[in-house]
Amino acid sequence: MEERDYLTCLPLWLRYRLVAFSGSLKYGGNFSPDAYLLLFYNLYTYTEVKTLYGTVSQKQDNIPDQALRLFQKALNDSNITKEDIFFYVFGVLSTPSYVERFRNNLSKELPRVPILDSFWEISKLGRELAELQLAYQRYVWAVVMKEERVNLPEYSSLTITADENALKEYVERVRLDKENRELTINGKVKVQGIPEFALECKIGNYPPIRWVSEYLVREEDKETGIVWDPRIKVEEFVDIVKKLIAFSGKCLEIKEKLREIYEGSNQI
């Protein structure tokens, strides 16, 4: 995985600087409790440095040495790296039990992450979840940018009602009917049989298929006249929906594992 890939996550980017704080980690920056599932802080920062030979990009760790020492000492494990801590924190902040327990606190103050005896299990699942999100993010990005894309698992039990010509048209508008769990594209194409878990899995406040339903459509800014038009064909949009439903199922599966481990852990 590219280092700079760690800087982004579907579909909003929130970044934090890690600092050691009273035996836990505290995040510097503005925290949005409504977007806690999107938390994806920088593993590295890049600053432009002028040299005799021009400007170069210099990489710096965003997790300080004192945080690394804190974890290594608390867990008596010198094999822990900053990257392990990075994915551990991501795993904890993605755990439903953590968010449910501290929901009121998260609306008022910055989140704090405990050091648990299940560090390695959570770090591993945090990495798995991050890589899953990045894989599907890259896929959607590749569709929008008309780039080559890799094949990913998809949900194959949808019912698509459309004629061949309608599938070849570009997406102009999408309506998501959560009650009937269906999508209507351009008023012509019906996508039915969306499973409930696809609406239960949320990135920020919304399910992934809602994000694409609102942001992968043509839109013109009334004040500036600027037009956002990803020019995605209906068949491509349906393909994205199938992929994101599969993503939602796997995402919830990982989070359920995180819940089980978190609830059975002890704080160091």
C-alpha cells in the first residue's frame, strides 16, 4: 500500500496529530462526532523544503516518539511500531462499543484512546478495515477518473429493471428509497433488493450508497454556474452500488469482530 494512501478514506478526510497524553492518546484538531467512522489521521505529513537543487517533499512521522515509547512500555513489547499504533487507534475509533460508550463525551471533547491488552488483535483488524476502505475508494475513484480498475467482490442479488439503452446513458439523478430499499436512476432504471445491512453500515452519517447517490450525479452550482459532472454511465453506477454493498457487509463483519475483542479487553 502506498504511504500517501494512508492520508485518505471514503469519502471525507479528517486528519489528526497524535500526542501522548496521560497514558492514552489525545487528538489535536477539531473532532466531529457525526463523522467518527471517517476518522483517518495522517501516518505521515509531508512538508516542502527548499534546497540548492530545488524544492523537495520531506516526510515526517505524525506519531511522536513519546507515543511509541508509551505503547512499548505499557505493553512490554519493543516490536510495536508507529504503523501498528496507527492501525490500532483506527481500530478502536471504528469499534461500535467504543463509540456507543463515549458518544456523549465525543460530542463535547476530543477522543481519548485507551491502551488495551488486545493491542495486536485490534491493530490487525484496524489495518484490515483501512485496506478494505482504501480498496473500494480507489475503485470508485478509478471509475470517476476513467482509469483502469481492479476487480473487487460485489453483491450479486440485486434486481435491475432497465432496457439496454437506459444503462448506457449518463447518470443525471438518483433517488434512494430507504423504506423500500431501492434506487431509481434517471427516472428509468430501478435497482431493487438492496439488503438492510447496506443501509446499516455508515460512513459518517450515511451509508456508502447514499454518498454515491448524492455526489456521483451531475450538479450545477446556482451561484457560480460551475458544473460537477463525473459522467458516469448508469451501468457503471450500478456496478459501484454492487461493490459498495459488498463493502458494507465486510465492513460490518470487521466491526463486529472489533466489538467482541474490545468488550473482552482489559485496559493497561
